[in-house]
Amino acid sequence: MTSVSASGPAPDEVSFLIIGAGFAGLGAAIKLRLAGHDDLVILERADDVGGTWRDNTYPGCRCDVQSNLYSYSFDPKPDWSETYPSQPELWAYLQRVVRKNDLGRHLRFGHEVTEARWDDRSRRWLVSTNRREFAARYLIAGVGALVEPSLPDIPGIGTFAGSIMHSARWDHDWQSAGRRVAVVGTGASAIQIVPSIQPRVEHLTVFQRTAPFVVPHTNHPVKPAVKTMYRLVPATQRISRTLVYCVREILAIGFTRNPKILKRAEVAWRRHMEKAVTDPIMRAQLTPTYDLGCKRVLPSNDFYPAIAKPNVSLVTEKIIEIRPDAVVTADGNAHPVDTVILATGFHVTDNPMLGKIRGKDGQTLADAFGTTYLGTVVPGFPNYFQLTGANTGLGHSSMLLMIESQLSYIVDGIAKAQAGGGKFEVRPEVAAAYNAELQRRLTRTVWSSGCSSWYLDSEGRNLTLWPGFTFEFRRRTREFRTSDFVLS
Ligand SMILES: Cc1cc2nc3c(=O)[nH]c(=O)nc-3n(C[C@H](O)[C@H](O)[C@H](O)COP(=O)(O)OP(=O)(O)OC[C@H]3O[C@@H](n4cnc5c(N)ncnc54)[C@H](O)[C@@H]3O)c2cc1C
């Protein structure tokens, strides 16, 4: 038996160790079980499944992709209540998936992975959690990309005397009625929070660094007859999914090949914004100064109407300080507030988890992230799979398309690795050629057109997004090509 630490009890030995119980980790467990692998454990630091859809419980939280596409293709839900799923419904969907697939016996809640390293001698991943040690032949990280809240480093933030919370750590004891609230940020979460709390708060001050493009939303309730049709004739829901899929793939042309196509969407955006906002100063503040698509395009019908309400102020000056009872901006104004909501996003390219996974030479995944092949395997990290890894993010469609492609690659890879001796490692030159191609293509995309966004790392490299159609990613991950790997 392998020993993780020099002393202490022997680790729990398992064939497959999955970190994370979100869409990715749970999907991996389901697919491994279907392939006949039952000796698997899912480590989850929280006390429930759900990942994103467990953590983001802020008012108004909703997926930007249609329910029929933002769900596992192998586990459709015929009775989605709305065409775009809300957070509670998505969380309940994942809990049901767990029960249906009997994943409960594989789940270990309250296990935060603090370190994982490859031990070449035992050909095992040695993984420490806050509770115990594990040794595994294969490690599958489904730790999420948008999971570690990013808190702004504003002078004085620690002195704030009122309520302060990040959008992904919502305090449900907090009541919005009669409050003077600051919302910091105007990204995907903020544009959902603002209209949800605006009618009840006394005053809302929205601090905007960069104006987003907010476009019309088409969410609506699913009619009972449609639900019945999906239940009785499942093929109709598959057709609906395919239609949504095709329309969204067309968007990829604009994002990755010909950003000029997106110019037309700017016309729709302007109409949408100017219909709700009549004040010319506010219109100017809400007008982005970059190309549509460079930052995430956000759908909402009620953000602009909410921001134009008399109890809302839009502030575009930089925040320079937080005092016990106010947010101070660069123009010297102190904005009195009793609540600060930080809708400031996540540590994406600097996710601290990347520093806790070490390959065969002790290098961390943070060092090697840019060398990931197909967003899934990494040179120097034998028997390791990363879900939603480098360059698997999408600006136009459902992340589940990427996750499911990765899952079939993993299942194929495990079968081939086992046939080839049990150990695999991607060839560095294969990964290098792949990443050079990706970075070359990314320079032609709208994401490289000059805005600053969370898609780019501190050096301006885009290690976040996939620069093409999702069917291209599906094709490239269809087969785990043994010639790309050293098997032993
Ligand atoms: C507010 C919000 C809205 C979004 N909207 C969309 C959308 O409209 N469309 C879309 O395609 N995508 C959207 N996303 C992206 C979304 O994260 C992915 O679609 C998908 O849910 C990712 O699943 P995952 O399993 O990879 O990660 P997650 O759902 O983040 O799950 C990761 C899990 O790993 C666990 N974990 C992390 N570190 C450790 C550790 N050290 N030890 C143990 N467990 C750990 C976490 O607790 C978590 O449960 C959104 C994300 C956010 C935050």
C-alpha cells in the first residue's frame, strides 16, 4: 500500500478519484459507471452536489443558455418550467441526477482537496483532503472554472460596518427592504441581481467599471402541452435541443471568424437600451467602448429598466476606498451605503486550486495550465484529466457540450491506457503544437479585439475560450489517439 505521508494511516486506495460534484464531476462518475468502472470516489468540499448551481443562490440567478441545451444530453428533463433554467431548478435537476444514478454511495462531502501529486514509483495520484488521504490510479479534476470568488482589493474594505457579500456567497438572512445598497460590478451576476433587488431597496448605487452589452432575453414559461409532448415523444425535445444548438453554433462564426457579423447585434442592443433609458448621460455611460462579443454578452429584459429607476444611481468613477458607511470614488464623492454586494466574478486563470495539483516533477498545474492538450490532459501529469480546463470555455453556447465531449474522451482514454499498461502521458510536442495553433486562431477572434476581460490572463493570453465551433471540439475529442501519448 502506498503512503501519502511518511507517518499516519494508509490512504484509501481507489481506481478513480474525481474532485468536484458539479456538472463535470457528476457527469464523469456517470460515464465511468456506464463504462463498467465502479471503484470511484467523488470528493466534494461542500455539503451538497451542484457546484455553480449550489453556490450561486443570489436573487435572479439563471442560466443564459436554454434548458434543453443546458442539461445532460443523456438525461433530458421534459418538464423544465422555463425555457432558460433558474438556479433552483438546475440545482434540483442535479440532485435528481444523483439519486437516479445512485451516485450517493460514491460521494464524500466536506472533503476539500488540499494537495494532489503524482507518485511515479507507485504509479498513483496521492491526494490529501482536510479529512484523509487517498491514492488513485486516475485523477479527474472537475473543480470548476468559476468557483473561487474574486474579492476586490479596495483600501478600507475590511472596515465596512454594514453587510458585505460576494454574489456567490449570498447571505439569505439579509433583507433588501429599505437598504442603501452598493452593487460593485456590472457582469453576468450583477445584471441579474440589480433588477431583482431594485424594487425593494431604498437606494441602489451600481458601480460600473466597463459597460456590458445587455441584449433582449427570450425566457418564458414552457407550456404544459409542450412538457407533455416532450414526455410522451422524447424525440421532440431532442429536435428542440438540436435547433437551439444549431442557432447558437452560428453565433460562433461571429465570435471566432468574422466579428463584423456581430455588428448587427449592436443595433438590437442599442434599441433595447434606448427603449428603457432616456437620460442621455446614462445612455452614454451604458454604451460599451469595445466590440460586441469581446466581453460576455448578457441577456436581460429588466436590467436597463431597473437601472433607469429613480432609486438607482449609476457610478462610473473608480472606487478608491471603502469606509465604514460609504463607498468613495475617485472624484471624491462618498456614496453612503449599508450593504455592499460584490458582483466581482471569480479567480479564473488564477484559480488557487491549480497550485495544489502537482505533476511528476513537482510542477503545479498553475505552471503547466497553458500546455494543456484539448483542455483535458497535461504534459507531465500522467493519468490526469482536467474537466473544463484551458480553452474549453464558450462565449456562445452550453458548457455541457464541452464537458460531454471531454467525458467521452476520458472514457476512451482510460480504456486505451489500461490496454497499454495503465499509465498515460500526453507528448509535450503534441500539446505544444496544439496550443500554438489555438493561440494563433485566438488572435483573430473578437475576444482579442482590445477589451480587458476575465477571458485573458495577466499576460493578455486567452487560456479560457475555445476558438471555434463546439462540433470541432467534439470531433477532436472523439478519439483518444494513442499516438499522442506515451503509454506504459
Ligand atoms: C453565476 C454563473 C452563471 C453561469 N451561467 C452559465 C451559462 O449560462 N451557461 C454555461 O454554459 N455556463 C454557465 N456558467 C458556467 C458553469 O460554471 C458551468 O456551466 C458548469 O456549471 C461548470 O460545472 P463544473 O462541474 O465544471 O464546475 P462547478 O459547477 O464550479 O463545480 C465544481 C465543484 O468542485 C468543487 N471543488 C472545487 N475545489 C475543490 C476542492 N479543492 N476540493 C473538493 N471540491 C472542490 C466545488 O465545490 C464545486 O462543487 C455559469 C457560472 C456561474 C458562476
